[in-house]
Amino acid sequence: MYKMYCRAYQTAYRGVSYILPWRKPELIEGENSLNRLPAVLKDKGISSVLIVTDKGISSLGLMNGLLDGLNDAMIDYAVYDKTVPNPTIDNIEEALNIYHSRKCEGIIAFGGGSPIDCAKGVGARVVRPDKTIPQMKGQLKVRRKLPLLVAIPTTAGTGSEATIAAVISNPDTHEKYAINDLSLIPHVAVLDPLLTVKLPPQITSTTGMDALTHAVEAYIGRSRTPETIECSKQAVNLIFNNLYDAYSNGGNISARTNMQKASYLAGTAFTRAYVGYVHAIAHTLGGFYSTPHGLANAIILPHVLEYYGESIHQPLAELADAAGISVNSETEAQKATAFIEAIKKLNKDMNIPDKVNGISETDIPLMVKRALTEANPFYPVPKILSDADLYKLYSLIKE
């Protein structure tokens, strides 16, 4: 009965999603494309912005060109650079206070997924001052047009520049949850590969595997559309053909450009077709242990795919073809196995472990409960799992 309820819920939501006002960000792409942003802001009548970033970005000077351009365009700005990995409610509230005190008219997110999610949270609070962040947890609880939101990703993985989601952490309760609303899709996204060339190999690898997880979970789920199918296939192809090159040679502009495109495509796919148990489990690891999201996804992905078994042989075989992974047999099962083995090899080649260190046995019951609460009944996964299944998966990934 419970599985029937989950499928009925997913079917109803899928039907509603077809009439929702989906949109995509205006893209500014290419080398040095960041230089074009101040003029775009000026054209849109923006005279003051809040820039949400983190200490790492601000210390590297990656924003210097943007700040100079804003000064030249006579656009006032304030910088909030205290965003932490897995951004918190406190981050959002601190940035919100700056937004109001400086009378900002727009928000620029500059960084990886954490600053972008933090900026989305700020935008949600601007238009929903009557609601706290926990009260907006879940589906379609913002429902207001945000101030102009610009996403400038400096990693190639989260896809947040294309998505309806902001993932927020509550360190007091060890919760990590998503706010999902179409209003959170950025209005403008800047994809400048030069911003990613100095990304350390470890961050390049794990954020790239984050993008792969988005594409795969979107593809194997039951809410995919013709557009998400094509986006997922393109993303998987680009990742398998460019991620290791970007990891081993950070200055490879072609690989960096292709990984940015892959991240955007995967974000476009999963924001419409959603994710699954890989993400649900990864969010618990981020909440309890601050495990970087991309690293958690990279480790968990092959374990969950193997656990799904025969239920995903066909879609994985199709992704193997899309990625150009050759096998000696034409059977779907062997192609699917080859695809999973290719993921494991990519992880190994980039020094990503196959287990998560530091998981406490005493934490697993609550993590199982929270992962199930996140995934069921909402995520249109290929196979509905139970608490017993998730206990097994946690034991598989636990070092």
C-alpha cells in the first residue's frame, strides 16, 4: 500500500508540473563573459546589489574584475562573504540584514552551490518576510517573484544556476533540507570557464561527480521529459569526456567550458525530473558530518545504482551508449554494469574513496528516517526503498 501511495503522489505531482510556469535563466557564456554582467545589470535598472560569496572566493580575488566593473557602471554593492559549506539559516539572516540596510535591488551569488543556495534563501526571505526558512521547507512555499537573482558558479557541478532548489542546513538539529520553488530559478546565469581554472583538483572531481549524479538520477527516475532526457544524455557524455581532463589539467579551457555546460544541463534535468536516494542519503551526511555534498554523492552513487539492480538496467544501458562506454556484449545488463564500473573507475582515478569515513552507528537510525522522509513519497525513484533497504545502503557506504 505504501508504495502505491508513493507512486500516486508522484503521478499527481508530475501532472501538476506540466502546467507550472517553468523558465530558464538568461545565459551569459564564454571566456571573460563575467565582464558583460555590469552592463546587463545597468540595462535592467539595477543600481545596488548584494553579493553573496564565501571567504575562499573573496581571498582569491576572483571577484575583483566584477567589483571594478560595478564601480565603473556606478552600481553600488555590498559583499557578504561568511557563507559556509552547507549554508545555514544564520548565513541567510545575516546576509538579509545587509540586503535591507544597504537598500539593495538585486542579489549576485558568486561561488559554488553554497553561496548560490544562500543567495536564494536571502531572496526568499526578502519576498516572504512573514515566513522563516524552516516554514518554506518543501515544495512551492515561496510563490513570490524574487528580486533580480544572478548566479555566477565557480565550480562545475551543483547546477544551482538552473534549479528551483536551495539546500539549507540547520546545525542545531543536524538537518539539511531543500526549499523548492520555481521563483528560486536565477534570472541570469554567468558561465565563465575562467572562473574555474584555479579550482583545486579535489573540488573539480567531487563537484563534477555531483553533476553526474544529477544527470543520472534525473534520467533513471519516473518524471523525466523529452527535454530532461536529452539534457541528461548530453551531460553524461560531456562529463565522461571532460571531467578527468579538467581534474588532471585545470588550465584546459575546453574541458572547463564543457564541464560548466554539463553542470548546467544536469541542473536543468534534475530541477524538472528530480533526484533520488543518492541525494537523500548525501543530505544526511552533510547535515550530520558536514560531508561535502559532491563527495558524498560520488561515493554513494555506484552503491545505490547497484542496489537498484535490474530495475534500471535499461536506462543505464542507454546512458552507457550516450557516454560512449564500449562493452563486449549488447545486453542491457552488461551495459548497465559497465556504466557503474566506469563511475567507479572515474572515482578511483580521481582519488575519491569508495566509503564514507566517520559514520556513527548511533546516528544511522535518525539518518535513515530523515533520508526516507526526504525521498518518500516525493522523489520519483525507479524503485521504492524501505527503511531496511536504507539500513543496508548505509552499511555499504560506511567505512
